[in-house]
Amino acid sequence: MTQMMTDLPETMRVVEISAPGGPEVLVPSTRPLPVPGHGEILIRVAFAGVNRPDALQRAGNYAPPPGASPLPGLEASGHVVAMGAGVTRWRLGDAVCALLPGGGYAEYVLCPADHALPVPAGMALREAACLPETFFTVWTNVVQRGRLKAGERFLVHGGTSGIGTTAIQLANALGARVFTTAGSDVKCEACLKLGAERAINYRAEDFVEVLKAEGGADLILDMVGGSYLPRNIKALADDGRLVQIAFLTGPKVELNFAEVMTRRLTITGSTLRPRSVEVKAGIAAELERQVWPLLASGQIAPVMDSEFPLDKAAQAHARLESNGHIGKIVLRVA
């Protein structure tokens, strides 16, 4: 049986993609209030995270999975205001943050109940909105797929992105030696403050030479792609692993696999959004057990760049694509 608060409206404010294109195609609109189905919750959104996949979707290059909302937005924080049948964990009014299949750029959003997590103790909703997309992604690719261990040398590209700032802190908490790349001295300094042992300004230094001098990276997390792929191979230590999670400069490159074979290298990658409800629920459970205590204690925390009101989502995307940001960008909804 569906449980709902009594003061819910029939419609909600949203930001939709009017046509594939630049930030200007994000336009305010109104849509009917969604109703949770079995195993789903409805969240009154306080803040929504802004992420690279949102920009890819806006440009027409990242279609939502079947059945997902066509609205952008893959993470949000807020309060549970309705629950479908079969939901037992949450109560109306609970403060949560959630990984979404889409639809976060709205006053209300649906998600599977098992993809929501409690807001860490002492954390504001603004910061909590920045957790799900980046922490699900980093945990899946650095810990589960990349098998990072204490003492290993870890390189993450784009150290001041949402993924980068999360990966630096989490890898540092796991006891790894953390290296990162960034595009300015200011950004490199920010990475060092987050726990990176070495921050490499890629405009002035070659990350391959830096890592080779250290013995090579045991694990690299990359979202750049393109010409970075063969350079990542050279930067890896023997038996090293490369995990690819995006291709900001393109997915195609010529690569000599002889070095992969002779040095026993592993190349893998993943995307989060298309994975099953059950897999994402499992990731959420691991995060709550192993990472949420670190967030509650303040050992790690989201890095905040800027905040925009919901109807200024186009400005938020322009900020994201300027590459000038350090950390996360959020939309203020409530």
C-alpha cells in the first residue's frame, strides 16, 4: 500500500532538455507529480548534484535507460514524502540522499528505496546531495573493480572534479599513495590539501615520467581517454590496472597490446547508470557500512564548488563545462 504525505501538489517544477545542445537547452517547465511504485520512494528534493553525465545527456550523447525519467539529474538529497508498497526501511519525513536513474532536476523525484542512504550524521543536505553519484562510482571502480590496497600507488586524473576529489580522499583513507593530475597550480594545491602525495600540473609536467620515477602506478582511474590511453599504459607498473570510466577526449585510439601482454596489465572499465537495481543496492549497502562512518566522522567530506537555483541549471552546466570548478556543483531546489 502506498503511503503519502497529505500536502503533496499535483504538479512540480522541473528543468527539462528542450532539444540536444548546449546549456541553453535546459529550460524550466512543469510536470505531473510522480507516484511511487512497488519498492520506490518519492523524495522532495532539497538539492540536486550536477555531473558530467547530465551534460552528456543534455548534448544528446547519453540516453537514459529504459523506464527512467527523461529529466537530467543522477543524485539528490531531500526528504521522503511517499513510499510504494514493499518499502520497509524508510519513514515519511526521513532525510536521505539517493542515486537516481534520472529526474533529479525537479522538486520531486522517484528512486528505488534501496538506492537511498541516510544523510551522514552532522552533514547538511547541500553536501549530502554530492555524495551518491561520485561515491557509488569511485567505490565501484577503485575498490571493487580496481582492487586498490593500502600502500599501492594510485593515480586519478582530473583531481579537482567531483570524482577526483572523492577518489583522492577515499584512496588516502584506504592507505594508498595518491597521485593526481590537474590543470593549474591552484588546482594542484587543492589536491594536495585533500591528501594527494603528488599533484601533477599536466600543462607543465608529464605524468608518465613522474609515475615511472616512482615505480609506476598500481592503479589508474581515468575519465579522459583519447591520447591518455597509451600514456596510461606506460605509466602503469608491471601487473598494474587501468580502470576507464569516461572518455572526455574520445573513446578511440591506437594501442599496442604487446606491452599489455608482456607486463601483465589489466584494462577494464564500467558505467554505473545502466547497472541493475540489485547491483546498485549492493553498492549502497557497502557504502553505508564502510564509507558512511568516514563521512560521519569528518575523515572525508564532499568538496563544494558552487550552488545555483534550479531555474539556473543552464548556468550550472556552463560552470561545469568551463572546467574551472573545484569539487561539486549543486542545484538548490527547495
